[in-house]
Amino acid sequence: MQHDKVLILDFGSQYTQLIARRVRELNIYSEIHPFNKIPKDIDSYKAVILSGSPNSVRGEDALHPELDNIRAKKPLLAVCYGAQYLAHFSGGEVAPSSTREYGRANLSYIKDNEVFFENISEGSQVWMSHSDTIKTLPTNGVLIASTSDVANAAYKIEGEDTYAIQFHPEVYHSTDGKQLLENFLVKISGLKQDWTPDSFVEETVDAIKAKVGTDKVVLGLSGGVDSTVAAVLLHKAIGENLYCIFVNNGLLRKDEFHSVLKQYEGMGLNVKGVDASKRFLDALAGVEDPEKKRKAIGNAFIEVFDDESHKLTDVKWLAQGTIYPDVIESVSATGGPSATIKSHHNVGGLPDFMKLKIVEPLRAIFKDEVRRVGATLGIDPELLGRHPFPGPGLGIRILGDVTAEKVRILQEVDAIFIDGLKSWGLYDKVWQAGAMLLPVNSVGVMGDERTYEKCVALRAVESTDGMTADWVNLPYEFLQKTSNDIINKVKGVNRVVYDISSKPPATIEWE
Ligand code: XMP
């Protein structure tokens, strides 16, 4: 790769991925590696950032990076734990904070003529999240910024391109955080800002061509953003040698199989739609436990995909829509090397398609970058903006056992809810939405008739990554209209409730 790159050493902070994303928003490529696994080709990185950490530099579980080939040899930015580390072990002192230093603060002092703070003024809001504080700066440390509570909020080391900050520039609440990263990476470290979706597409297409050559590749399309963007990239590189399989598991949204299949065909993809609804429903018959349902659906998918790939001859590669968060090694709180990478085991006993060589064109990019790459590739914005949808589909939104009739009911309900969100202009304000069919019958009255029918729960959440989520305050008028539409139009439903639980402690899906 010809781009300048930044190495981010991870000490286990919840914000580490945000650092990488903010850097990439500046069109600079960044990689995250565990603090204790510094890449051997360290010379290929033009700057290094040390992340925060839940650990304390004063504790026995302090994490010790090996900085001999970094410190004073290339520009270094130390954030939070990193800043405390450089202070505590290089002649300064870190102590517990006397006041809690969480949340908003404002820079009350900035040293004059510091390139690091160019275009940032006193008063600028920063985000603190630490319980230790730097009491004394390290040897050759020069104070460059303070807040009213944190005297040593930022320092640099005389004679080095080493900068350290106690606050988190990567979170949006640090209003000039991006500017600060730009000052460090561009003005101080001299990195080029040439990592763009266009350059990514061009280079990835070349890399796929070089890797795969004239071999055939098979890919499972799901209707989601990642597999779609992966398919379009591969198609651009190898054309008809990409064989896409789009399986209808019978648990998709209403009409989704046919409409998405049409869309794929319209995009010129070499795609085969396989309607295996019956096979999935048979596998699910009488299964009530959520995890067993997931297994049954997963196994059925593997069987169908294996059958279909056997119909193709000479396929050498399996393409997947794996993205960067699935690949990043995580650092455990104790600093142990706890590699939790998803792996694809090339061992016996697995279906044949799993023994294929793997090509993952999106392995280096985050979800928001996948969307930007998708836009560059000319993919329909509506498809790119689709809410996440779980692999097991409506199978885990029908609580208890799954039948064709329950799928029909839930598809109707879901369609009214989702179409309503779209027509009220609410769809893009919601991160994910859907309906759950509850295993509950309740009494109602329609006309003069007593009814005893199903209850559905609507769920709409705001989130950034699905790890935490909050329910969305949808307008009452919208809920009123949606509830009326569902009860009047969907036979078998006489009650609608709205889920007002956040995650945690609830989860987004009910199963
Ligand atoms: P939860 O319910 O754990 O969901 O709060 C978080 C996100 O993950 C999705 N989800 C799944 N996706 N297979 C998937 O591919 C699954 O089994 C599964 N379970 C939950 C969920 O839709 C949400 O976006």
C-alpha cells in the first residue's frame, strides 16, 4: 500500500476504534494493534498513537509497551493512559485524582504558538474520562494546555515529536478533537491525506485481481450492506467469475427476496436466487429455544450453500463481507494476549465450500467506510442505508416456535411498521427497527365480536454499533396510526405494544 499509515497501539480502551475512525475521517489510513504486539514493520508507520486503558499505570496490572523503536524516532501522540504512562515511567508522577475527571471540560490555558493547538482556542470543549491524574510532568515535559480541574491536561516532550493529552480527542464531545488529530498527523507528522473511498476501490480491485486471477469465486449475498459492497467490488475486479448465491430462508422481510434479487440483477451481478424457505421452516418445526433456532437456521444455511456451491465447478475462493471490527484483536483488561479473531478453520469435517481459500475485500474498513465505498461504487443509497437485520431474520423475532403462518403475520406487521417509518421520514433517524411476534394471545373486541389473538411488539432503537442502544421516542401520532393500521389490516393480531427498554439491560432482539 502506498499510503502513509498511523499505528494505534491499543491498551484496551473502549474508545480505541473511535481513534482509528477519526483518523480515517481525515483520509489517513490507520491500523489498531495490541500494545504488546507491535508490528515488525514498524518503519512503515509514519506516526504512532497510544490509546487509553481501563488499567492504571500505578497498578500491578499496568500495561508496558515496548517503545524503543518508536519514542523520539517518530511522531508519537499519547492519549489518556498513554499520556500517564509516558509521565509515570519517564520521570514524572501520576496519582489518583482528588476530583472525578469525567465528562465535559474546557481548555482554560493553551500555550502560545503551538502547532499542536493551531485553530483551537481557549474555551474549547474536551472530554475527560480518567480517575488518575498527572501530578508532575516527565523529564523534558513542557505544559501546553490545562483545564480548570486538570492542570497537566496536555504536554509535549522537548526535543521530540512526542505529545500527550489527558482528554480524548476521538470522542465527538471533544469539539476540536478532529482538528487536533489533524494538527498532529498532518502539520507535525507530515502525513498525506490520500486514503479515500476512490483510492480504496482502485487499490482493492487491483489487489483482488492479483490475488484471485482468473479463478472462480463464490459469495453468499444476504441483502445487507457488507455482502453487497463486497460483491460489487469483486464484480468490478473479476466480473462473471464471481458467483453470488442469495438464499431465501423464508425468514426475510415481506417481498424482500424478490425485490432484492431484482436489485442485484439490475446491478449486473452474476447472482442465483435460491428459495429454500421450506427447508428452513422444516428445520425449525417445533424448535422453541432461541439458541437452538439460531443453530437450526445456521445449519440449514450451510447445507443449502454447500449444495449450491457444488453445482458450480472449479470454484477456488469463498468471498466474505468481513469488516475491520471483526478482525481487530482485542486487548483484555489484564493485558494478556487475548486474540479473539473470527477464524475460518481449513480442517476436515466442514462443508466443502468452507475449505475454499478466503477473500475478504472489506477486512480493512469500518461500517461507515463500507457505506462510503458503496456510494463511490454507485450502489443505491436506499440499499446502503438499510437498517441492520439479523442473519436468522424473523426466526428470532417470532418468540417460541416458528410456523409459516406466524411468518406471514409478522411480515405483514413489519412491512406496515417499516413502510410507515419511511413515509413519515423517520426511517433514517432510527438505527434499527422491527416487530416481534409474542407468544401471547389476548382478548379484544372487533365490531361486536370477541377476539382472542396475537400481540406484537414494535421496537425502534438508536445506536452506533448495536452494543448499546436506546429506544426511540417515536411521535405518538405515528404510533397511533401504525397500531391502527396493523390491527385493522393484519388478520390474527389484536394488540400492539411499543418496547421502551434500553440496551443494557434489555437486548435489541427479544431472543
Ligand atoms: P442484540 O439483540 O444482541 O442485537 O442486542 C445486537 C445486534 O445484533 C443483531 N443480532 C444478530 N445478528 N445473527 C445476526 O446476524 C444473530 O443471531 C443476531 N442476534 C442479534 C441484532 O439485530 C442487532 O443489530
